[in-house]
Amino acid sequence: MPTYQSALPALATALLFGASTPLAKLLGAEAHPVLLAGLLYGGSGIGLGIVLLIRGAVARTGASPARPPVVPRADLPWLAGAIVAGGILGPVLLMAGLRATSGASASLLLNVEGVFTALIAWIFFKENADRHIVAGMVAIVVGGAVLAWQPGAGGVAPSAMLIVAACLAWAVDNNLTRRISANDALSIACLKGLVAGAVNTTLGLLAGGHWPHAGALAATLSVGFAGYGLSLVLFVLALRSLGAARTGAYFSVAPLFGVITSLAIWPEAPPWTFWLAGMLMAWGVWIHLRERHQHVHRHLPEVHEHPHSHDAHHQHAHAFEWHGSEPHVHPHAHGALEHEHAHYPDLHHRHDHAADRG
């Protein structure tokens, strides 16, 4: 079973993204939502591009092994879909919804992203689900419904539905990114930030948006680098280790960090629905974190490339001189293997459970 180290990237991305939501609301008080979305993703792409250049320079000195910088052509359609759903549509919907939603409520609503991520992973990508995970997702869905409902207003707030729609776009993005998570996380996140940032910034300017002053621009780019750039890199690493549904479950703690940040910026007394929703969502997250999964399973022969150490799934010889450094990256082959241990649907455990148990 993945250890705390396996969950750490997902928890770290939850911290960065959760805190970025109320900060984005603060920065976007007077900004056009499409332009703001573009600048946030632009900040992530530019920042990660600088990190990639530094990493390449260090690698050329021989101080660390070079890592694959390019996404393979076969994976580009998955990356393109992720950019459109999560890089272009998701941020625009969120920025529009934030205009008429409190920072604390918006942060809690983002929990719905984990639910949508898991549902898509279960239904379309056949990740396994058990009663504990399902129960946790039900609790989060009910909490989101309570939070979105406006007593006496006759329905759900349109701004809340925009945020829910953003969560759905990001859930599609998460599952598409899962398909390419074996590739270099920095390259994936940088390409997504640069493309999505350029598209939404251009659309925002064409729609009448105006460039913010230098201080606000620097702050927006910085929030984008941390909350959308570094956060996405860590999210890809978590997808590689945990699969989409479980990463979404850990990511569901993001609103807790968002609420803390929001209440620090805008002190307020939340309504009773806020507390009820918070308790339901916290209970759902707790159930997710307690989930365990173990059974006899089969590994089919496979050839791929990703950072790895020589664990039980990576017992192979090298066709090049290797000095024992781990983790390291190179194309490698897996033979057929059948064994039993606790696991999540990581890169090596995306199998058919009916066949394994039959």
C-alpha cells in the first residue's frame, strides 16, 4: 500500500491550489475573468519554463541525470484534451464563479472536483471502487449540494454552478492527464500553462480586459506559478502513484486550506449551511484516507519509461553503464508477474479486477 510519501504530492498540491483560490478572488476583484485565468496559467507556464531551463543546465553539467523533456507524439492528443478542459475551460469558469461567491464557499465547492474525478475514473477508465470510497464520495456530493443551495432564494446560485462546472472540466483534465502521467511532470505542466495561458490571455484582451498594473501582474503570475504550476507538477506525480480516483480523494482536502486562507483575508461569520457542508465533506475525506486495497493480481508484459527504483516491479538489467543512482529514467520492460500486496491503481496496477479475482 502506498505510504505517506506516496500521498505527500497529492496533499501538497491540495495546499497550493486550495490557498490559490481565495488569492485569485482577491486579485480578480476588478479583472476580466478570462484574462485573469490566462495570466494565472501563463504564470505557471513561464515559471515552470524557467525551472526546466535551470534543470537542463544542471543536467548538462553532469550534476544530475537528464530526464525526458518531451511528451511523446502518441500522448499529445491526451495532453491537448487536458489543456482544453483543465487549462482553458476550467479556469475561466472558476474565475467567473468567484465574482459572486464568497472565498470560503468557493473553496468548499472545489471538493466536488474529487467526486467528478473519481466517477470518470470508475465509469470510463475502470479504476476499482469499494464501498468506503463510494460512501466518502456520497458525503462530499451531499456537502456540495448543501453549500450550493441558497435558502429562501429558490434554487442554486448560478455562480456556484459555474464553480461546479469548473470542477467537472478539471475532473476530465485529471483523467486525461492520468493517461500520460508516466511522462515528465514538469514538461506536461509547463506546456499546459504556456498554451492555456496564451489562449485565455488573448481571449481576455479581445473581450475587453485590460492589463493589470505591474504589481498586480507580478502577484497574479506568482499565484499562478505556485497554485497552478507547481501544484500541477505535484498532481501529475500523485496520479502516477495513486491513480485518478485516489489522487482526487486526497486532493479533496484542498478546500480546508482554501477556507483558512479565505477567512484570514475576509473575516466573516459563515451561515449554518457552511458548517454542515464542511462536516459532511470532512467526513467524506476521512473515509477516503482510510481506504485499503489488496488482492492477488496479474501484471501483463509492458514496456514504458518513467522515473523508477529497483523495487519488486522493476527487476531488470541495464543495457548501459549504471552507477546505482535511484530513482532513474530509461525505457524498461516488465515481464508477466502474479503476486499479492496492498496497492493503488498506479502505473503498474491498472488492471481488470474481475479477471484478477476470477
